[in-house]
Amino acid sequence: MKFSALVDSPQISTGRSAAGAVATAVAPVRREVRPPSDRQGVCMAVLDPTLTIRQATQEFFRNFATPDGAGADVLAGAPSDSSTTTAPDACGRDFRELVHPSVRQPLMRQFERLLSGRCDRFSAHVVALRSEGDAFTGSLTATAVSGYAPDPAAVLVMMRPGQSAEGEAVVAPRKKLLSEIDARILEGIAAGLSTIPLASRLYLSRQGVEYHVTGLLRKLKVPNRAALVSRAYAMGVLTVGTWPPRVVEGFIK
């Protein structure tokens, strides 16, 4: 069974070392895949051990490929429809680039466990950014594909949308939302600091801290500090899995 039969898209050659092993190892995984009618909206991609995207389904490309991109090193086959002609630029990209920075660190820890052989599959919540900049939120399942060597030859990733449009709209694309001082104040609030300790830490007056907090409440459209922290995490402004809390650099002006 050819490994390329798993997907219906252009591919990059991964080299002879993994090709035969992956073709054999993917067979049982492929049998678990549901019929097309049950897989509507599911994005599938094959990553090499460096988490570079090597193959993917058309649904994956519809979400994550840019309309005019095409990688020069892609071995593109004859497209079956117009959508596949826009797909190749996603091949060769680092999968990390698609993951929203708020969840990147804990997700990469899961991939490290997978690639080191400590597990053969994991499932996790995922927040990714589509080519248009809007959010893809849902579930991710990653399965190690064994080769002839002890380490995995590839990783099969399946992403299924799991929230309504309203839920997805909460997650913010990376853009410069906060000033440096606003970011430090948000981090302090998320860490549980009150106004006076924040003022002392940031060399501001109490009134200055309250002024910035009021601006943050207005910017994130929330009524109080607890809701501010909750919404910041929901939007991906605060990094998941770190302490003390840190604002994702991409949101700081």
C-alpha cells in the first residue's frame, strides 16, 4: 500500500529512509479512518520528525494554505480540482507556525513525548490560525508512525473543529493589542497582584495602575479583573502552561 494513498494532495519527498517504513506502518492507522461522510471538516496532515508538514488532505490545505503560495520543492501531482492548485505552499512549513502561541508550548511538550517514544498517541485541545488569520479551535489527535528505527518515522495529525463560530471568534489572531506597560499589568493581575504591589513593581502611582486597568477592561470588553484574566486566556493573549503568567510577545506593541 502506498503511503500517498492516505491523502489526496501534493506531497514533498521525505526520502527513502522513511518511505517504506511509513507505507507499512500507516496501513493500520488508515483502516481506522472513517468514511468521507464522517470526516467532513477534519484536517489531516503527515509531519516528519522535525514537525515539518510533508503531506496533507485538501481540507487541511483549504484551512491553512494561502491562495497564491506554491513551494518550489513540492512534487505536485495533477490537481483534481482548483483547490489543490493552491495547496503546496503549506507543505514544507513547520507545523508550529500554524499553532496559536497561547497553546504552542504545552502542545509541543506533547509532541516531544510522542517523538521520544514515551507515548504513541495523544489528544489535545488545539488553537490554530488559518491562512486568513481567523482561529481554528477544536481537537487534535497525533499518532506516531513507526519506521524501521526505534524513533517514529512520521506523525499523523488529525484536527477536528470543535466549537461554534461564536466560540472561535473569542480567540484573537496575533496582533499588537497591548502596550508594554499594559502587558506587564495584565501579567500582574493574572498572578494575583493587587493595585499597590503592581504600582510598586512597575514604578507607577496607584492612580496610574487603575488608569491602565480601566483601559484593559475597556479594550477586552469585560466588567472586572477576574473576567479580564479569563478573557485574556480565552483570546490566547496569555500563554497557557507557564507561571508566572506571560503575555504572548506577538500581542505587545
